[in-house]
Amino acid sequence: MPELAADDLIHRTLAGERVPLARALSWVENEHPGATALLDACFGRTGRAHRLGITGPPGAGKSTLVTQLAKEYRARGETVAVVAVDPTSPFSGGALLGDRVRMNELSGDEGIFIRSMATRGSMGGLAVHTAQACDVLDAAGFGRILIETVGVGQSELEVAQTADTTAVVLVPESGDAVQAMKAGIMEIADVFAVNKADREGADRAAQAIRSALHLRARTSEWDIPVQLTVASQGEGVRELVDHFERHLAWLADSGTLERRRRRRLEQQLETLMRERLWEEFRARVSARRWDEAVAALGERRETPNQVATRLTEADGSE
């Protein structure tokens, strides 16, 4: 596809054309000079899609489950976008697409769009531009956006900030370890799915999760469901989607959806401001002054707080 003028790309992306949409997402991911205008044009048309985060440990069958969820939503007449966040290849810098091969069966459906994004070494595992990519897909008219994460590090917490509803996917072998799991993963889940439930111990795992939820302090009136699924056979997927839709209805009725989305916008703004202020600061402070500051720390002549205060109060003169 030849290079499109920015206005043409934006117009065709908002019309939902697939090839321009893919190009637009590349603009966002690669911080193309035209990405700011693109995101500005998309912003007024966001807020309509239900964003669903799917996270959990590697090997839980998330990709297979996402494929089945997309099929179920299509059967219900919804358009679906899948954002699959992958570990970055140490060789190419791109996303490792091995798990995405399973999603090939969705490729012939015009109502489904799949995008794989690299984490680019992000500590949290979630691509820096995932939220912006979701904004573009939202503006392009997709009703449900499924965000599948690597499921390592802080990605579980990051996806909770990106999605309206977060599902944590576990397997029967996880049941006995639920109490030992870090509190964060228990706190972000709106729905639990025990996948590969045809394995021994699935009912025990589900009960262990329910017990852990019962023991923790309630933070909302939403009663977190635990659903058994066998994604490879499509079992429990319809019920899982029902839980998602009930949660969306509860979010809207309780006012929680508006609060979550406002918090997400605030976080996006804070991130943007941090980046811009940092860039302005580094442009103002010369490399020599920066190196001298680091040397002062290394020699223990100043503390980090003293150096930070001196640098932020500097007027840029040498």
C-alpha cells in the first residue's frame, strides 16, 4: 500500500478500512510524526467500545480462550478487535507471534481485526501504546476490544488500567497456590476463568479462588464470578461472555464505568506530561552537567535529592 497523506489515512481509518487501520496502528506504535494528529482525530469518537483485558500466567490458554471469545461475540452480532501484547523479540524488536497462529481461524471474518504488539522491553509487559491503539480501534467502530497480555511482571496491573473489565485466566494447577499469589492479581480481577477445566482439580481450583475472594475485604458491590472453561472445546465461553456483559451493565448502572474511564484518561495525561516534562528537562540540561551530577552521586559528594533539586532549579546556563 502506497504512503497515504495524513488526512486520507485518518479519514479511511475512521471509516473502518482495514489496511489504513493497520497503517494507523503502526503509526501509533512507532511514534510516527503523524500519530498525534491521528490520535487527536480519534479521541472524540472513543468511549463506545467495551475493553476487555485477558491476563494470567503463561500456559493458561489465553490465546485459545480469546479466539473463542471473539467467535462468541461475533455470534452475538458484535464487531471485535483483538490486541495481543507479546514479548519482544531480542533479535528483531518485533512481537513474537507463535501464539497468534492459533487465531488464524478468525482471519477470514470481516468483523474481526487482530493486532499483535510488542512490549518493547516494558517492565510491565504491556506495550506503552496499547491504550492508544485501543483508542484507534474504538474510533474505527469496533464494539468489543479484547486485550490479551503476556501475563508476567506488572502486566496484570497495567491491563487493569487499560480495560473496562479484566478477566484473570488460571488453570486447575493454580488452585492450591491462590492464597500465595501476590495480592495484585486478586485485586484487579472482575472475572476469574479456570481454563482447561477438563483437567483434574478444576472444581477445587474454582473453590479455592472463591474462598480467597470471600476472605478479602470487598471493595465494590460486584460479586466476582469464577467460571470454568475448556477453551479448546468452546465450553463455558458463552457463560464467560455473559459475565462480561453483566459486568458492563453493572459498571454503567453504578457509575463505575465513568470513574474507571476518567481515571484511565487521567493516567494517560499523567504519562504524557511526564514524558514531555522529561524531554524538556533533558533538552535544558547539557550532557556535561548531567554527567557531572551522576559523578557527584558516585563520589557521594551529594545525595540524589540534593542533585535533583539543583538540576530542577537550574536555569540552563553553564
